[in-house]
Amino acid sequence: MKFQSQLLKVILMSTIALFLVVAPFADSADASSGISSTKVVSVASSVMGTKYVYGGTTSKGFDCSGFIGYVYKQVGVSLPRTSAGMYASGTTVSKKNLKAGDLVFFNTSGKGVSHAGIYIGNGKFVHSSSSKGVSVAKINDPYYWGSKYIGAKRVAKVSQVASSK
């Protein structure tokens, strides 16, 4: 009986020691694995309705890339300032493989990348539009966005917490 008690203590102490050695690395592994899609969508939602301001990068007013930069800065990711700069970074993602947190790009000027938003799942993206401010739109909207879509980029490793298709 005494031997079993001592063995149990050794196992318990070893388990605690192992936990104390491994625990600090668990947080870093989670941090390096990316950010949560829920967090990206939550930050974007928190500024829903914010007015459009050309060149705006704060919650007092955003342009499209200022909005994206703001959202990603809140979750610890730094991005280029312009939509064209954002389009030049990251990994290309096909439309059928979009996940919440991916950046979607549009040609609204006839001269290449001129607008961007954050894909939030279910065929929708959130963006700062000059007419509605921070709002949600359908990526395949047949009246406007569908024909303006030019591509998507994954700029950070975003962990998909919930289904985003």
C-alpha cells in the first residue's frame, strides 16, 4: 500500500512538472498558429455602420483599406496601407476556397484593384463602402460586386472556428 501511494505521488509530481515545462509553449503555439475567424469578424462587426472617410484609418471613419488595416491591427496583424498593396501580399485563394478572414478585391474603377473587403462566410463580405460606410455585401451580387470581383488573398493564418461556407 505504501509503495502504491509513493508511486502515485511520483506520477502526480511528474505530471505537474511536465505541465509546468510544456504550458508556456502551449500559448506560443496557439499564437503562432494564427488568429480566430470569429475574432476578425467580431472586430469588423464592432465598427459596423462607421461612416466612410477617404483616407480614414480609425473608428471615426474608414476607407476600404483603412478599415481592413484597422481590423487586422486589432488582432495583431500588420498589413500594407492600400488595397493594391494588400492584393500584392498574402497567398492567392480561389473564390470557391474562401474562408472567413480572407481579403476580397474588386475593380470598381476600371483600373485594377480599387476596393477590398473581408470575407465573413456565406458568400458575404464586410467592407467600408463610400455610400454605406462599414456594411455587409454579397460577393456575387449580380447588380454590382459580382462583376467587379478580381480575386482574394489570405494574409494571415486565420483559424476557422465556425463554418464559413
